[in-house]
Amino acid sequence: MFGSRRPRVLAALCAALAVAMLASCNNRMGDTAEGATSDTDASASGKKPNIVYVLTDDLSWNLVKYMPHVQEMQKKGMTFSNFFATDSLCCPSRTSILTGQFPHNTGVFTNNGDDGGYRAFLKNGNEKKTFGPAMQRAGYRTGFMGKYLNGYQPGDKNGTDKPYVPAGWDEWDVAGEGYHEYNYELNENGKVVPYGKAPQDYLTDVLAKKATSFVGSSAEEKKPFMLEVATFAPHGPYTPAPRHKGKFPGLKAPQTDAYDKATVNAPEWQRSLSPLTSKEKQGIDRNFAKRARSVQAVDEMIGQLEKTLEDTGLADNTYIVFGSDNGFHMGEHRLRTGKQTAYDTDINVPLMVTGPDVPAGKKVSQLAENVDLNPTFQDLAGVDSPSGVDGRSLGDLMHGRTEDEWRDAVLVEHHKAASKKGDPDAAPKNAGDPPTYAAMRTDDSLYVEYTDGEREFYDLDSDPEQLTNREASLSAEQRAAMHRTLTALQKCKGAESCQDASRTESNSDSGS
């Protein structure tokens, strides 16, 4: 009986093997030895998914309520509520996003000088580590638009004979000083193009047109694409589009429990901060309203991108990722307008994702960080991350799958800049400018070590606004354990090393 069926069974097995081998071959098209196909394939159709990443500048959580398209992303997709920046400063944060590495591995800690800015980025070999070349090798059409890194200028030639376009990008439309939204230049694929002060020159709108055009041309080419659109909004001077100048009349800044409150047991750099004056409070209200107006064009751009994806039939196979390089404080802890601290106002930033098989209306509470974005994009493209990446793919989490072994802590490392000259993020004298520090944020605590020897510890269960420094109440064992974990994080290199370093020691009660 079994003998009569064997030829048919063998034939069926051979056919199945042939189909499997053909599918495996197709799935690996475009991969190289530097990135083998991974297990994550987000598209039910088997096609490589498209990715649109919208990165804003200094956008804090309290602006999301003024962005209806971003709020709709939260309803349609997933929100990472515990997503953090490796440093609350533009250039080191953006370098971590591009490379998937911590500042101690990129060598970019500030916005200028020997340890920061575009020159430090190039000097330390970071350009070849960005996700652009990796995605291009995986068969993607790649685009980068808007803000790159502090110190970059569109006319830079970097030893070539024309304005330089980094390897790995098929479309390059990048500005230098675009903070005012007008009177800027773009390096458009190797040609410097000036823009003026006409309404149609408003930078965020120009980026929106170029982004939707890129999506349309990619659809025509029938090629998967990876697009990053990096706006200058809502960075100061918080310039809104002309059509939004009168929006939100009378809007005032939100006042949390930390607003105009001095930190109890504050570190030295905060002790001279005086209460906010009436004039300063009015200025904070005025600037917050301008920030809310300046993100309206960003929100509209997201809507335009969504419509273009629908019109081209690509919406069901495209991830849209929305985020910010760092947060922003406006009066909390008596700190004047700015960033750079280790407090949640500055390091906890929005991250929303919509796309294939992403559950609607879900929140992810696991600790995630901007070093995770590089490996996530490569994972979604079907490519394994290089071993040098410090972060981990969020692919499983964004598809509703749990991770049994996830990190217990994220690292924040910040250097006080040696010079404020030419730095758009330099803190004013009375703003509160922290010295160099390293910090460790867990689910329920924040621990900070400053180079001047001071320490901070906040129990977030009882003190979510981080207003009472309880470092003095820690036991010697608790203090030593936190120091060991933080030190290990500062030395880690590569995803496995950094994952091991992020595991906190079990005996670590709050000390409150």
C-alpha cells in the first residue's frame, strides 16, 4: 500500500522543495553579504515594504495634541510611549538615528567642535554606517530631505568637484541653515538651489512637495523606497507657514507640576535658578503658541504623504514612522526654554508607527531608543543589521509580538559644549546648562552621574515629574549597582554587548 504511494509522495515533496527554493531566492534578491535576509517580512504580499520616516526638530510630547494627522496615526497604528533619545541635542541624536550607535561609539557628542557637528560625524567614519547605503544595497530607492546634521552646508564639496551628496542616497534635497524656513539653500542632488522669502518658499512645504513627488516617482519605477523627511520645525525661531500665523489665538504653554518649581536637592548647576518672572512666563506662552503653529505644516505634510500613498496604491505596503530628535522644556524645573537635560521633558520623545500588520491603537511600554531605528528600518527591509549597531530592531514590538529578553535601561550621554559659537541650541546664561553627564532611565527611575561628582536619582512611581532628588537616600549597594550598570552601558559596543549592559541588577528597590 505504502509502496504504491511513494512516487507520488516524492514528486510532491520535490515540487514543494522547488517552490520553497524559488521563494527563498526571490526573497534574497538585492541582499549582499553585508546584510542577509532576516525573518521579518511585514508585507503579506511578499513585496518589500516602503518606509517613510518623518523626523521633526525639538518636538515635545505636548505638541502632539495640536497635530490631527499624528493623532490619527496613534489611532491607526502603534505608539511607543517609552521612546528616548541618546542625547537631547540635535547632532548627537541624529547621528544615533542614522547609525544605530551611541555617542560614545560615533564620537559625536555636541553640535560643533572636535566632538560634535558634521565634521566630527565625517571624521569618525559615520557616513558609511547610516541606513541609506544599507537600504540601497537591499534594493531600495532611497531619499533624504531637509535637515541633515549641524554644520552641514549645501555647497560643501568634501574634496570632490561639486556639491557633495553622500553615498547611499538616490534623492538628496538637504538644507544647511533652514531654521527660519525662508532664505535658505538646498543641495538638490549635487546642485545648490537658493530659495527666497515668497510664501511658496516655506521650507516645510517645499519638503512636502519633494516628498510626495519622490513617492510618486518610486511608484512609477515599481521599486521599494526608504524616505526620510527631516523638518527644521518646530525648532526656534518657530516660524509658522503664512496660512497658520493666526491659528490658536491666546494659546498658552501647559503648566505641569514641575512648571516654575525648583528641584528639591537640586544639583549645583540648578541652584542659582530664580523663579520665572512674569515677562518670562509671557515669553514661554508666546513661544509655545508659535511652536504649535509651526508644526501645522508638518502635520499637513503627513496627510499629503498618506493621500499620495493611497492614490498610488502603496498605502497598504508602506510604514510611516513619525518622531523627534529630542524633547524640549519650557519652564519646568525653573529651566528657561531649551533642552539638553536628562529629564523626561527632554529625552522622552514621540514615536508613532503605522503600516502593514501594525495593530491599531496600541501602545508599547518597553524601553526603546533612537539607536533602535537603524536596525528597525533594515529589519523591515528584510536585512540583518551589521554587528556594530548598538540598538535592536523594534520590528517584533511594532507588530504586536512580545520580546522575552528586552532591555531594562536606556543610556543618555551628554557633553557640555566647549564653545557656543554658531550653535543654534546653545543655552542662554540663565537657562540652566548642565555639565557633562551620563544617565540611565529605567521603567521606574532616572539615575544621573555628572562629571563634577554630583548625582541625581528620581523614583518615577512616586515622583513622575522628577522634582525630588533622592540620591542621598540610596544605600551604598544600590548606588554601586547603578554605577556599574551605567558604566557598562557607557562602554558597550554592538547590540549584544549593549543588551547585556542594559540588564540592571535585581536588588534595586527605589530607596524612597
